[in-house]
Amino acid sequence: MKKMTVGEFKTHFSDVIEQIKSGETIAVTFGKKKEMIGYFLPEIP
């Protein structure tokens, strides 16, 4: 699982979408403490 901040997610949105489509799970963090706020994961068929 890859972790990234909201800012990184926004900046690399298209690349992140491709990674998710390829099976990668992305954890998104926020703030100075980098608190986990959510996950993006591929849909299970």
C-alpha cells in the first residue's frame, strides 16, 4: 500500500488513478500529523 498526502494526490491525480486501476491501494493522509483520512482501492470484480 502506498501512502500520499492530499496535495500529492491532487498533483498526481491521473497517475494515481492509473496505479489504482493497476491494482495498487493508495492511503491518503492530511495535515501536519499526516492523519489517515481514506483509502482508494481497485474495485473487486
